[in-house]
Amino acid sequence: MTSYALSIGVIGGLGPLAGATFYRHLVEAAGAVDDAGHPETVLIADPAVPSRLDHLLGRGPSPLPRLSTVARRLEGLGCGVLALTSITTHAYYDELRAAVGVPLVDARTAVAAALARAGVRRPALAGTGPARRLALLDGPLRAAGLDPRHPDDPAQHELDALVREVKAEGVTPGAARRLTRVLAEPWQADADALVIACTDLSPLAEAARTGGHDVSRILARAVLDRARHAAPAEGAAPP
């Protein structure tokens, strides 16, 4: 019998391998002793969601309408808490959260809280260029007392290329070796912890055995924590 009070809705496909990896992280962190102990989970990977990277770089349409449709579908299926399996896609978090009446877990604040609890002070963020330019993690991290480190331009270019490669080809030995090299470069020399800050890089980092903190695993734990206890919808009057 599951101990989870809420069904989990996963906005996946951002990219597909990242969503599948996130679901595995949910399973691994659920603490279940048999099949029935896991939370009910619905994952929708809609291939019609436009590229977030292209939109944020001014090269394509907004993904927000399609993302909002997916979120409302999950809510309509009875999901009581939603997960957005992409840090870069948190650029649309506020609008997406307003589109539904159930909680959408904010991976940015979850990451900041988890790193602070772990005693991290200078995290090195291996994420996407748009996430870096929009400082999607910087605000919550600095609010938690952390001082993030970012890749220099050549390292960022390589990380973005690896994200595109994972989306197109999945995890390959060559890509894993390239990730290992870029994470060994001087841009993170004074950091006290590595953070895999893009869920597309999560399966690649596992293959490369990079270690460090993974935003996908952190988000999975935060979503499970939220799903364990039912709560009134936001704006609802207390009983």
C-alpha cells in the first residue's frame, strides 16, 4: 500500500531521456519495498512542445502554451503535485504555475535548500547557456547563502553541445568522455561542489561517474516529499 497521499504528474519530454531518468530517480528515492509502495505517477512527454532553448535564444516559438496544456492534462488526470523536469524550462515557471490549481514543485528552490543542507557554499553549475544567462539558479542559491560558479564561455559552449547531443543520440561513450574533460577544466577550480544543473546532462553524468549533486535527483526527492502529505489547494480556506 502506498504511503503517498498525492499522485505525481511529470511534465516530461524536456528532453525525453531526462524525463525517463527523472522517473527512475523517483523510483529509486521512493523508499518502497514492493510495487505497491510507489506513488501513483503519470508522465506526459509531448513531442509538440517547442524547444525551450530555441525560444530563449530568440529562434523559435514559445513553449508555454503547450506546456500549460500538458500541466492541465496532468491536473485533469488527478495528479495532486507536478514536476517540471528541466531547470531551463523554469524560465516559464511563474506562468506555468498560474495555469494550474495544484502545486508545481520549484526545482530551483529545492536545489538551493538541498545544497545548503549539504554544507555547500560555492557550487559549480554545469547547466545550459540560457539558464546561466537568465540566472535561473543564482537567485535561490544566493538567497540561501551560496556563491555559485559558472562555466567560462568555451566550457559553456561544450556543455550546450553535449545537451544537444544527448537529445539527438542519447548517452554515448564519447560524450561521457567530453563531459569528464569539461568538468575538469579550471572554471570550477575554487568550487566546493559540482552540480549537474541540467537534467539532460544527468544520464550522461551518471555514465561518466562525475559524482557531485544532480538536480534531477534533488527534484525527485522534493517531489516525493510534497506527495507524501495532502494539503489544501493554494488559496483555499483552512478547515
